[in-house]
Amino acid sequence: MSDPLAALFEQFLKERVYLKAVTPKTRLWYECAWKAFNASQAAHGDGGITKARLQAFVVGLRDRGVRPRSVNTYLQAVNAFCKWLHEEGHAAERVRLPLLKTERRVIATLTAPQIRALLSFRPKGFAQRRVHAVACLVLDTGLRIDEALRLRPSDVDFDNLLVTVYGKGQKERRLPFSHEMRKLLYRWDQFCAAQVERRERTFPARNGGKWQQRNSLRSLYLLQRRVGLPKSGWHRLRHSFATEYLRNGGEVVRLSRILGHTQVTTTMKYLHLLTEDLQAPHSRLSPLARHR
């Protein structure tokens, strides 16, 4: 692609970082999408971004077997750049391609017996205590795993049962945690302080630095095997918190703020899951179903 467009993309990235405070992970997402788009357009020469070129980009991805959900992540990034080009006066009209339709996945959550198994587990040693404490915290508050791993000791308010987190876009929010979680966190805090001389995080690596997410995932898999839970990522615990919150009378708008969702429509997916929960027992209990 042309150098002027590449320079504009660099300007777009800088404004996203300095004005929108996007995280390094989000910046990398933009860069990966832009690199993929550039690679697909190499044979076409210069000419800027057009709807036809975006369509060719999508067709090329699908021909390579890229799944619709993955294609949409590229599209969202390129669409955002195109919107910026139009708003800043670098493009006469906004180029935008709608996202591909994807099938709705059923949100997997932990069952009540699985939650009890996790909570009743008695960890031993540093590694087990650490991953168990994080798992319980995510289940109790709905934190994203990267938010939990960034926590510092000063972010945990034991007196008021609040934890301060910095979510996407470095947006700060305070979340409540339960009395039971306070007991677990306090025990972990005391144990960790005796094990790690200098620590920057609430859940540090053994050397006191940041515990990397990929390493935490390996520890989670070991915990799941030990407890007898199905293998899954951290997000299943977050999903489980959200569905339990609504199932027990919580409000979807308040839940949206707790989860750090920008739009409440993102949180509405948990309401669909609850509808399915209601339909399952009704099909067994309905007089029409039982006596036909």
C-alpha cells in the first residue's frame, strides 16, 4: 500500500494510544489487522481503501479457511481505521463493510456441583493457592483474567470489600467482593507475603514480578484436572459469575457496569442463557408435555 496511507495509519495508532488510552494488546490487534490487509492488497498496487478492496480482503481470508469470527476481528480493526480517515478529513466518504454473520454459541458455564467442587478444594503450596485464589476471585467478581493479574496489593480494600481494577482502555472501576472472598484473599495475602520478599502484584510470579497469563492458564488446567472440572479458559468463570448474578435477581444494567462492558447489549447475551434455563425445566413440568 502507499506510504501516505501507511503514515496515516501510524498517526491513527498514536491517537488511539495517546488520546484513547488503548492497551498494548489493542494496538497489536490493529497492527495485525493492518498487516493482513496490506498483504492481501500487494498485488493490486496503490489506490487507497475501497469497499471493493475490503470485500476482496474478506473473500481472501475465507478462501484460506479463516473462520467468520476471526474475519470479523480483522474487519472491526480496518473499519475503525476507515472511520478515523473519514472523520479526520482524509477520506471523502466512510468506507465500511458489515461484519459476517456468525452462529450464536451457547455460553458454557460451571454447574452448581462444579462450583461447589472448586470452592471446597483445599489447595496446598504456593502454585495451588495462587491459582485457586484467582479462580475464586474471578468467580466472585466477574473480573477479566488480565485485570486480576494486574492487581496490586493497594487495589484490594479489605475493610470495604472493594477491589479497584483497570479494564479496557484503562478505565477504572471498583467492584465489590464477598465476605467469603475476603477471608480467602486475606489468607492468600498473608501466605504470599511470607513466600515472596518483594512483590508488585497481588498474584505475583515466584520472583515477585508479573505472573504471565499463559502461565496462569497452565496452572488453571492443572487445578481443573485436580478438582475434576472440564478443561476451559478463565472466561468460563466470568461467564459463570454473570449468569449466577442474574439468576439470583441481579440487574442487567448493574451487571454491565461490573463486567466493564461499554454497551449493555453485550451483557444481554446472559439473559438469553437464562431464558434457555427456564425453558429446559418447563418442557419437563408442563402438563401438556407430560400428559399428551
